[in-house]
Amino acid sequence: MSFYIASSPHHHQRRTTAKLMQWVLIAMLPGFLAQLYFFGWGVILQLLLAIAVALAAESLCLLARDRAPSTGLQDNTAIVTAALLAVSIPPLAPWWIIVIGTLFSIVVVKHLFGGVGHNIFNPAMAGYVVLLISFPVQMTAWMPPTGLATQAPSFIDSLYLFLFQFTSEGFSLEQMRRVDTGAMLDAVVMATPLDHLKTQLSQGATLSEAMQHPQFTGLAGMGWQWVNLGYLLGGLLLLQQRIIQWHIPVALIASLAFCALLGSILAPDYLPGLSIHLFSGATMFAAFFIATDPVSAATSSKGKLIYAGLIGVLIYVIRSYGGYPDAVAFAVLLANLCVPVIDQYTRPVTYGHRKEQG
Amino acid sequence: MAVEISATSKLWRFPGGIHPPERKAPANLNNIQRFPLPPMLFIPLHQHIGEDGELCVAVGDYVLKGQPLTIPGVNNGLPVHATTSGTITAIHEHPLNHPSGLTGLTVCLEPDGKEAWYPRQPLNNMDALSQREVLQHLQAMGIAGLGGAGFPTARKVAGAKNIDVLIINGVECEPYIASDDRLMREHAKEILAGSHILQKLTFAKQLVIAIEDNKPEAAAAFREAIEQFSVTADFSADGADPAGSAARTNRQPILKIVPTRYPSGGEKQLIQVLTGKQVPVRGLPADIGILMQNVATAYAVERAVNHGEPLLERVVTITGEAVKNPGTAWALLGTPIDYLLAQSGFKPGKKQRVIMGGPMMGFTVTNLQIPVIKTTNCVLAPTHKELTPPQAEMACIRCGACEIACPASLLPQQLQWLAKAQDYAGLKQHHLADCIECGACAYVCPSQIPLVQYYRQAKAEIREQTIEQQKSEIARQRFEARQARLEREKEERLEKHRKAAEARKAAQAARQSEATATEQDPVKAALARVKAKKAQQTAPAANTESPQGPAGSASQTTPEHKVDQKTDQKDAVAAAVARAKAKKAERDRLAQAENNNEAEKPIAAKNAPDHDKKDAVAAAVARAKAKKAERERLAQAENNASTTNTKGSDNG
């Protein structure tokens, strides 16, 4: 009788890439649900369309590259990219925004560089930056979180705004804003906390004046702090499941916190403090879900610390001195560029190669 | 700084490592069994690292249990022995217990069931013997490292100087395997005695026994054995220690329990766990004062020294869900695997794998006729469900799980890219050679990349390439030597031709001056002319046919013999023509022969003694260079072998 031949090891941990990606999606749930609660139905519409476009684009790219889509799609990486991008953009941005972003992420950033495992840049963040630069108006039109909005758009209105940029009664986002002009708040569209602070500070207001705005309650702004806490929770789940290692989130948060503390000691009136930096914007999302993308991150443990530390510093610098209110996408892409150099200089010392005394 | 370990000294951590399911049960639950004698034993001459011994039996011979089948040959190869009494029915090529599936010379022994022993010679007075004599005995008993690679124990001990610590490795970190576990539980006392013999031989100051914390019963057995061991009993009679430094030798064994983590049984890893030190690259543990032996080796040493028994059997674990009665058994070397499996109730399933060794480092076999050899510690027959073969390889997502798992602090992922790109320089730079092929990286890889397979292939390719380079270097040296010789010969030939030409010119000049001198004498010339005329009248053809021309012929021919000369001259001319032709033919032949000679035998030039001398020198230089290259290659091979050994003994 003939026996089956295989190369050692004959035993394998049953944890495939597809399973890892499933865990990432599961871990996104708390943050995603917080976003859904505070920012309405648009979040889910963006997600569904992004996933559909990503799967279609992935299949076509795999076909064009002579790979079997059936096996290529199994790794779930396209779905994760789509989900990461979908939760990054304003929930009521028109449908073509997410379509363009997803296509760019999957086709250009991922497959034109050689497919999964070969992309230099984080696909979701590269797609996000393309959208932010190309469509700044749509990409900064975030809604006020539930609780501040005078009227939250219904599911039907959200769907209409998403598809046609008009509500079922025929108002555009801009018109809805004007309807409510008398009110202190924008009705549907509002600057994010970081955006608001940036604008106010650049107009000469002090930090405490800028934070008079009613959205600054709790740690770091209504809604946003909960979204951040949600992603923190999901991130801890990833750590507990050993889907990600501690190096990147810890280094990113630590370096950002260090910069924020230093800034608030040096210029407490003009630079936002620790809690704003950590729990507003996309900080936790970046620390656990974006920077931890294995493909575009540094590989060695030491390299990961440097890489994530660099992202933290860049986030702080761009937020404080750059032209954009949030900086995660730019910081991650810039750090992606440094990865080959970081990898080159952080190779671990192989067993027996250590110089020892005695 | 000397290595020192105490019962309470700190344990270190090696980087990486994994926790695969151990699955030592149920194989480790029952006592080591002893199966009936198999109907036929296949004892291969090659069972260990190093050269084979020389065959000293013939087909039809009746041999006794323990009788040597081979004797140490020219290269001091380890002998193998008849593992029971019986008749040698054949000596032929038989499948080897090796991943290659190649065959090797094997003695087929049909047991007669009497188990009649060849005379045994225990070393009762070991203390009176020198280290060398005891090592010779171990060599004659065929003792090799039973942990993995099978490095001859005597050679390992002889090569180790200034040993501080002798570590007896009972870690057995590879899943499924329970051979050492059972041996330690049942024979801790003998292992301890063997360890003391090894300690005496190595003059190690300390004796450390290391066991993983998942074998509490084995540890308890050792604790008991150590308690029973009386330190003073034979301490005073420690005559083997030449420096008389019995006092500095602490014979109280230290039992160290190390945390379970694969591959903590690896020689290098265990050294790091126990001492925090690393074996330097391209070095041996002895370089940092450490020698490691497997528990089963220590047991075999005890049997050889105290009972005079050669290495005839070993404990083999037969396990896996395709086996009905998994367990451990004493297997005679040469027992075919299918006999062991049949005795254990093997039921092969679909796509059945039979693995020699454990699931992490073992190799699959196709032929179950392969025998148990000195390094066989486990026969694993898993079901398809139990150890699912890897799925199709997917793209690397650079997750870095492999790097976290690597106990050698390599970058498995980069090595994989480099191996796929066949970038051998890059692989060297990333220290591929330091990979111990433990399989931890491939175990954790979410993309199911068979990383170890890539490394093995790359290592083989690099080995091939190195051999090719050495070959081409030798060829280059030979070519250059030949070019130099040809150049020299050409110059010498030209020089010879030049001299010959000069001589010819000189001769011609002499002749011409002679001729002119003749012409200057008118009387003589006139006489000659008359004579010539007369001669012409009798022999008109002679002048025209003579190759020497009229002047020569005139000067040589004398009038007195002109009549006789007529016929003589004709003959002479014909002979001269023939000679010229023959000369030319000879020249052509010689030239061609030399050409052939040069083309076929570049070094062996036989033209002149002078050349010979020079050529001989050149050839000697080339030979010396080749010899040196060969020596270096051998040294490296040995180094590699010892690395493998390390690896093996670690996991054993």
C-alpha cells in the first residue's frame, strides 16, 4: 500500500488567515455599534456597499491576475479592508465616495502591488487619503452625534441622502443645514471635535474657549469617546485572542500620550490635552485596527515598536500643526514608507550570534 | 566564566517557542512492552553519523546476540551488532530508515529464538582504566546518541575538553513521543549510573538532569534515584580523574525541571534555558563548557560498561490514532516498522501517513519494511483527522507569527521570500544555517506556508552550490596549471627550434664557405668539371636526380668509381627520397600524438625531465590545495553533523 508523503511539521495550528480576518471583523463590532448608535443608519449603508464593491473588485482583479477567485476570496482580507474604510468616512457621504475609495484600495493599492501580502501601504488608509484629498467637502461632512442633533435622519432619509444626496422630501444636506440656521448647531452636518478645535484654535480661541462647545462632554467629545472606547474594547479582544501583538497598540498610544502630555504642559491653552488625543478622532481605531495591519507594518517586535511610535508622533504633529484635523491616515502612510528601513535595522540577533563577554 | 548551575539557580527563557498539543497519553500510560521476536531482522550497516564499519560476517553465518557484524573500519566507523542469535540469510540493499527512501547495505538476520549471547565483557574495573580505554569500549559497543542524530558518543566525549556541566537531556519536548518518559520512569537508577560514567569520562564538575514539567512521574523517579545514590559510596574511588581533583567534582546530580515549551529539548535551547548562555555560532556546546547527552544514551552507556552489552535495542513509541494499542516498546535494532505497527494493531486509513519521529520534526515513510535503527524514537501513525495535512499554501500576510515562534531568533518570513527568490547571499546574511528546522514557524503560519520545506530545499541548494564552487575552484587551479605548462612548453619548443635553425644556418654557412673555397681553386675546379663531364657521359640521369645538386654530387663523386656508382647512385637517391618521406610522416605522427597527448593529459607531460619536475611541482600544489579544500569541507560537514545531532538529541 502507498503512504502519504508530507514534509514536517505534520501538525499545524488550525488558525488560518481567513479566521484571523474573521476575528478582526468581530472585534470591530463594539466600535461599529457605537458608530451606528451615534451617527445613524448611514454607517451600515456605507459598510454594505463597501463590502459588495470590494468583493467584486477583488474577484475581477484575481481573474485578471489568473488566480482563482474562489480561493483568493476565502481569506476575507477584502472584507476587512472594506469595513475599515467604510467606518472611516462620513456616514452620509454619497455612495460614489465609498465606491471610489474601495476601488482604489483594492485595485490600485492592493492588487497593482501584487495582491495580498505585497502592498506597501495600508489599503484602507490609502483609499481614505485619496478620498480626503479629492473630495474634501463630502469627506468632512460628519453628522452631529445623536443627542446633539435636533433631528436625526430616519433610515429612509439616510438611504435617500446616501443614494441621491436628497432626503425623501427633497432637501440636500446643505439645505437641511440652512433650514436650521437659527439653531446654534448645524442640523445634520457638523464638524468633528478635532475639526472644531482646529478651526477655533486657528481663529485665536484658547483651548478652554473652544471646548465650550456642547459636544465636549465627558472625556473627548460626545459620541466619539464611545466610539473610541468601543474600538478599544475590540482591540483588547484581539490582544486576548492573540490575533495582534501588544507592541503596536501600546507603542502608538504611549507615544501619542507622551506627546500630548508634553504639549499640554508646554502650551496648555493652545494644544488639546491627553484625553482629547486618545479618545477623539480615530486614535483607538488606528492603534488596534489600522496600524496593526500586518502586511504594511514592520515585522520584528522591535521594528513594530518603532513603527507604531512613529505613527503616534506623526498623529500628534499633524493634528497639532498640520492642515488636517485628524491625521491617522497620513501618519500610517508615512510610517508605511519607513517600514523597509525599520525592518533593515531591527533584525533580531540570531541564536549564537550574540557577542558575549567571558 | 565557568557555567554553574544549582538546584535553585534561575531558569532562563529562549525566545519564541510554541505549545502544540502534547498528546503523550495514551502512549506513556503503560510500561514499556516487549514484543515477541520478529521473524526477520534487517540490520543496516549505517545507523548513525559517520562512516560505516567494515563487514565481518558472511551469508550463512550463525551469529550470537551481541556479536559484531562490522568492525570499526579505516575511518573508525561505529560497529553494529547482531541483535539476537540466528542465521544471516542475506546481505543486500534494503530500504533505509531515512527521509530519502534510499537503500543501503543491510544484514538480514533470521532469529533462532534462542537469544544466545556472545561473550559479554563488562568493565568491572572502570576506575582503573584510562578515559581512552573506556571510550574505545563504548565505541566497540556501538553507542551513539539516541536523542536524534546518532552522533557516536565516544567521539562526542573525546572531542569535549574542559567541561563544566554535563547535562542529561530528559526533556523530550516533541509531542506524542514518550520513549524517554517511560525509560526515565522505569530506569532512573540506571540512567543515573550511566550519567555518572559519562561525568567521569568528561571530568565535568557538575551533573544536571533536565526534565520538562509535563513529566512529573519521571521527575519523581529521578528524585528517588538521587536520594538512593550515596555520594560517598564510590566517590573516594574516583581514580579516573587524572588531576586527582575528585574534590572539585560534585557528583551530586542536580535535577532541573524546565517549563514545557517546544523546542526546549533542543540542545541549544536547553542550554539557554539552564544557563542563559548561547552556543556560539559554528561552535559546539563544549566551547562554553557544556556537554549534553540524552537519557537513553546514558542508559545505553550503563548497559555497555556495567553489563558489557552492546547497543542492541531501544525504546520506541508506537502511537497515533491509527494504532489500536499505542504504547512504548523495547525494539531490537533491525525490527521492521510494520512488525511494530502490526503488534500495536495498526489499521491504515485513507491517505495514511506513517511518520518516523514526532509530528514536528519527523519524516514520512513509504516503505514499512524499514528497520528500527539507533535513532528511531517514535513511529507515529496518525489519522487524517488527527493531524490534518496542510491546506494549499496561501500568500504570506507578513503577520510575523513565525518570527515570534522562532527559537533561533531568525526572521522566517524574510527567509521564505529569500528562499523563493533563490537569493543565497541574502539567505546567508539572514543566517539560514542557524535554522534548526524545529517547525515552529510552519506550525503557527496562518497562510499554511511549508516554511521548513523551503529552508531545507534552500539549504540543499546552497550545499550543492558550495560543492560546485569547490569543484570549479579545483578545476580552475588545474586549468591554470595546464595553461602555464603549455605556455612554458611552447617557449621551450620555440627555443629549441631557434637553436636548431641557428645550427642549420651555421652548417649551411660552413658548407657555403667550403664551396666557395673549392671554386676559388681554378685547377681543382677544372678537374672537377672534367670529371663531372665524364661522369655525366656514363650516368646522365645521376646529376639531375641527385637531391644534393651538381656541386655536391661533383664534390662527392670520384671518377675512379663512376661505373659502379651508376647503379649505386640510383639506389641512394631512392633511399634518400624514402627516408625523407618517412621522416616527414614520422614528424606528422609525432606532432599529432603530441596534440592528442596535450588534449587528454594536461598534467602528465613527458617531454623532458625538466618539464616533468616542474609539472610534478605544479600538480603537487594543486593536490595540496584540493586536499585543503576537502579538509575544510569535511570539517564543515562534521560541524553540520554535530548541529543536527544537537537538534536531534534535543527533541529526542
